[in-house]
Amino acid sequence: MKNLYALYNGLLIFALALTCFSCSQQPDAKDMLVQAESMVEQQPDSALRLLQSILFPENLDDSRFNKYNLLLLEAKDKDYKDITSDTIIFAVKDYYLQKKDYPDAAMAAYYCGRLWHERNNMSEAVRAYMEAETLAEKTDNDNLKGLIQANLGILHRKHSSYDKAIEFTKNAVVWYDKAKNYKNEISVLRLIGDCFLLTKQNDSAFYYYDKSLNLANLCNIPNLQSAVKQNMGVAYKEQGLYAKAKNLFSEALVLPNDSVEKARILLNIAQVYELENNSDSVNFYIDKAMLLHISNPGLMRSSYLLKSKIAEKNNQLQEALNDYKEYHNYTTKVFSSEKNNELLEVQGKYDYEKLKNTETQFIIKQKNALLLLAAALITAGIFIFLLYRRSAKNERLLMESEQKIEGLQQMANNFSNEKNSFRNLLLEQFDILRKTALIDSVLNDNEKASGQRLLKRFNQIVYGQDALDWEKLYQSMNALQNGFYDKIKSDYPQWNETEFRIFCLTHENQFNDKEIAVILDETVPMIRKMRNKIRKDMGTPKYSRELISNN
């Protein structure tokens, strides 16, 4: 039996393990998140590809799922992808606030601001940035504090609030310097210069441009050196200082840049020559630029617009018209490209959902198969358990039957040696010797090994047509005790018939527990349990043989 029970437990544990295993998450997700977090600052495009390779991130646990969404939005933003539909960041922020994880809560709040920023919702963006600022104060992330201030500056500059923009951007310089993020510090110094330039405060503008350029030179960051020089060149161009503007553009041009950036610088030089009415130089630099940015519709659009103006100035009307048509075509391409980017974003989400649905169906089939296997194993386990239970029950019944047979045999032996008139009366009633002998004679070995059949046959023999005539026995006992049992029955009306009979047979002091169990067709434990209740009702000690208290 123990082996059957152990097998049942083993099958059940195995089935539960299968079920749990079927719902487990991707084993590589944790490592992929750690890797993505380590590269998102410097290689956001690689981090984004890695994050997007995680299938079914919703199957991750809460901690990793929220970290995934935070990193995904950060990577998309740093890689200049559209983030305006990533509203899950609001739930991510709430999750970290609930966990009192202020570093991640501050970062999430910042990206809530970025989302509103990209949606051109200034009031919500400012509110989110200010919440991020409050949360960032509880952390030591100086770089994030700089990001928040810088974006508040950019937001105010976009809405022509230049004084506020300068205030916030100066705060960003302090935090970036503290964080030793000199790259971002160079950029925000340049932005301060732009704000002063837009408010016609040229001296202040060049003061910050110089600070930005000096730091870029010190850190030897070519693309930022080029960017600052271009800003300074534009500033000189706006002031009509064309020679200084061309020098700065030329200095920017020789710095390492990609082809698109070089094309942009060449167009700036062409624009200066256009202001100087030098058509040949304009066309020379435009042609050079167009060779570099042939795949960039935005720069091609600007190039053809400038060419159209030069042709019109030179009274080359047909050429001017052709160039303007090209300008119009590239304008259409620019807007189409922007629209396509939106469509690609939607298509990407659709493809992902399609893949997710396909994969979900596959996983559902896998889980169903595992659940069916688990159900089969559990059913087998239950069947084994029922067999075990039935076998145990048969053993119990067999034991009870053996106890009854033993009681009958013991009673028969006692009766054969005693002359007590009451026992003789009982012997006459039960014909115990005859019935005991009858049991031994009619049962074969197989029947004795089967508890249920043994009990059934025993009851047929002992309690069938020859069943106990309790009334006759009771009248004899009550008469011998001068009506004592009638009085007890009257005093304890709460007893049921079995309890009353147990009292009578026990009080006679003629019968032990096994004998009473045989007479009343009850188990020995049940006889003892009922007798304890009788003692309690009568106020006699629990383990006393006497049922009636002497008090």
C-alpha cells in the first residue's frame, strides 16, 4: 500500500511540475535585459534590436516587464524613433512609484515628459518633467537631472520662452558637469548660445559658443566641434559677416563627418555665396552637396530650392521652373517619407502582433498537450489513490470482522465455563457456539482474505433471521435489576437506543468491549466513544469502569 501511495504522490508532483514548466518565461530574458541596459546609452540602436528580439515580453514577471518597457522607450528615443504611442510608460512609472524605486521612477517620469514633448503637449510635458525632477532629487543620478533641465530648456525655447529656456539649460550645464557628461554639456552650452542669438544678444551668444567649442576641443569630439562651428557660422551669416561665416563652415567641413553632414555644411556655404550674389560659387557648392546627399530627400529639397532661386535671379526661367518642380517632388518625398515612417511603425506593430498571435497559438497547443498529459497523470494518480483507499478500507473491515469473531469465540469459551443465569439467557438468545462454528465452516480462505465479503457473510449469519431479540434480553436484565434500567432510561432521555444499550451491557459487568461490539454490531472504537459520552453525562471519571458515580 505504501508503494501505491508513493507512486500516486510522485505522479502528482510530476504533473504539477509539467504544468509549471509550460508557463515558464524565456530563460534568456534576464541576460538580454542586462545587456540592453549596458549598451542603451552608447549604442541605442543595438539595444533596441536586442530588446525587440525578446518575444512575448508580457510573459515576463512584473519587475522585468517594467524594466523591458522602460529600456525599450529609452532606446527608441535615443535612436530617434517615434515614441508618441508608447503610453505604457505611464503604467511603468506608477509601478516604480508603488515599489518606491525612485531611480527607475524618476527615469520613467522623464520619459513620460519625453512622450508628451514629442506630442507637442507642452503643459503635460512640463508637468511630467517637474515630477521627474522631484523624484530625481531622491537619487544620485546627476546625468538624469541634467537631461530633465535640458529638455525643459528645449521645450521653452520651442515655444519662444527664451529666458526660461536659458534658465533651465544653465541648470543642465551644472548637472552635466557634475556627472562629467561633457558631451551633453557641450550640446547645452551651444543651445544657450542659440537662445541668446535668437534674442539678438550676440555677445552672450558667442560667449557660450566659445565655451562650448573650447570644451569640444578639449574633449576632442569632432562631430561636436563641427556642430559648434556651424552654429557660429550661421550666427556670423545672420550678422552679415560672410567671410567669418565661410571660414567657420570651411573649418567644420574638414572635420570628420558623415556625408550627409558634409552636404549640409556645403549647403550653408552655398547660402552665404547666394547672399553675396555669387551664382557660380553657389552652383559649385550645391553640385558638390548633391553628390553627397543624393539619398537624403530633405537636403535635396533645400538644394533644388536654392538652385531655383539662383536660376531665377539669372533670368533662366525654364531652368528655374525645372528646379522648382524638383523641389516640389522632393517636398512630396519628404512628407511621404515621414508618412512611411509612421506606416512602418504601424506595420512593425502589426507584424509583431501577427507573430505574437501565431506564437500564442503554438504555445496554447503546447500547453494544452501538457495539460492533457498532466490531467491523465492526475487521473491515474487518483485511480491509484482510490485503489489504495479501497484496499485500506478492506483491511479495516477485515480487522473489525476478526475482532467480532474473536469476541464471539471468547464469549463462547466464557459461557461454556460459567453457570451465570444471565449469561445462560444470553447464550440461549444468540446460540453463539453454533454461529461461531457455522462461520468457521462456511468461509473459505479467499473469503477470509476479503474484508468486505467476510463482513457481509458475517452479518448474514449473525444478524440475519437469527438476529438478537433485544426486547426479550432487556426484560430479563431489567427484571434481574428490579426495574433499574427503566429508571435510567427515564433519567437520561437524551441517549439514543445504542447508547442506552451500551450502558445496560456495560453495567452488567458481564461483557467486555469486543463482546458488546458483537452484540450491537458496532466497532470497538465506537463502543468506547459512546461509553465516554455516557460517563460525561453521568459525571463519572473518564477512565472508570463503573458508569454510575458513587457520589
